Amino acid sequence: KNEVEQSPQNLTAQEGEFITINCSYSVGISALHWLQQHPGGGIVSLFMLSSGKKKHGRLIATINIQEKHSSLHITASHPRDSAVYICAVTGGGADGLTFGKGTHLIIQP
Amino acid sequence: GAVVSQHPSWVICKSGTSVKIECRSLDFQATTMFWYRQFPKQSLMLMATSNEGSKATYEQGVEKDKFLINHASLTLSTLTVTSAHPEDSSFYICSARDDASSGNTIYFGEGSWLTVV
């Protein structure tokens, strides 16, 4: 079974700062997802990666398959980015997603 | 974009009763849907994989007779929590895999908060 580790668990930053959230996993995967969970619980899928790098607006996600590591970056962070960011992987013998514990991000004005 | 609708968003039920949660893909077909549970301040955990037209596959530790899953069409999966108890109170969320995608495009429902009193 895949073990997914995220760091940091909690992150508080000032508006405008560059944010990095890290994710590592233990077993080879077919895809890695970055998800955003808001206080009400709803989840938005930000990225799905199997290699390389993806960019969407101020968000950038990278993955290094050899090192079993992914990062999520937020440029010019804003208070509305405050949420829990979750790394999840699929593959490695599992059909559904295996989730990290999430990173609770707070961006202060 | 693709949407997965989950209903109800909130439900309160009495201990011993059953509750049904629906997960519906609105503009795509999903042979495979997934049900997850999240207890407060814990990570999401996969409960079961729901496959249209066949029996669901349950994760270890999840009672299939308590959490009944029906996936009777390519756009609808239901989770029924039978004889609910307070310890079943949790956030339940479904996701659906888009059959038309290359394989791993997954969309999430909005989630359902269940409180058993």
C-alpha cells in the first residue's frame, strides 16, 4: 500500500508570499493529484500529474517520478488561497486514491 | 467542466435508521465511482470502489453489509449507511472516473455531512 507524506502540515504566510507544499509517496504510481479542500468540505481537483510540470494561473505543480516526490507552488499568494491542500495518488496496486493528510494553509492579509 | 453532484449535502438521522447518499455524474459516464470518508481532522480514506453493474469492492475494515453500495447506471452510485450509529457521523464524499478520459481524470462530489444522533 502506498504511503503518502505531505509537508508542512500547517503553513501560515503573508499575502504575496511564494508557497511550496511537498508530497512524497512510497510506491510507484500512475498519477498524482493535488486537491483543494475548503472549510465546508468540498473538494476541487487542481492538478493531475504523471510526469513533468503543470501550471494553472498562479498554481504550479511538479513531479519527479524517480524521486517519488511532487511539489505544489502558489505564486503571489492571496487570502482566498487559504484552504487544505491534499496530495493523492493512484496506482501502485490501488484503484482508488490514497491521500496525504493535507496541508492547512492560511494566507494572512 | 464535468460535474459530480452529491446529495444530500447535510443529513441528520436517528441512531438505528438508514441513510442514502447519491452520487451522480451530470455530463459524463462513470463506470467507476469511489466512496470516501473523512473523520474530523483526519485524511480522506477510501471506503469502496463502485463499479457499474457489479458488486462494489470494499477496503479492509469497511463492512459491506453496513455500507451498501449500488451502482445501477453509468451516472449514479448510491451509498446507504444502514442502522446508523453516532460513530458513523462523518463527511462522506464520492468521486467519479470519466470513462471518456485517458484513464485517471477524476471528479469529486461536494460531499455529504452525516450526523447520527
